[in-house]
Amino acid sequence: MRTEKINYCCDECETVATFASKEKARAGGWAIARDNKICYCPDCAPFHRLGGANGKRTAPRRWLPEGWEQLSFKTK
């Protein structure tokens, strides 16, 4: 069992909190990156979650040119 605690510091507002594990920090509302280099407190986390869905990234490129979509399925 881990006895030492982990300090998490919000990258936006510099809030600091201590948790026993990453799972407990996430359960407490903290957003933590997979590589553990970026984390946000519960107040700042909603603005950074689901980056693509909130318009943080550009839309993915289409793999078919315009007008090449399948219009319907042909069934017998």
C-alpha cells in the first residue's frame, strides 16, 4: 500500500491538493492527463475536458472529397 501522498497543482489557477492516488484525485473532480504532466482543479477542469467537443481543436480532415459520399445502399 502506498503511504506517501501525491501533490497535484492546477496548471491554470495554481490550486494545490494532496491525494493518495490518481484515481482518488479523479474521483474528487480533478482532470489529470494520461502522462500525469497536466492537471486541472475541479473549478478549471470543465473548461479543459473534451477538447475537440468544445472547439479546442480543429475539426478532423475529411477522408473523402466533397461530393463522394455514399447516397444510399442498394439492396435486392
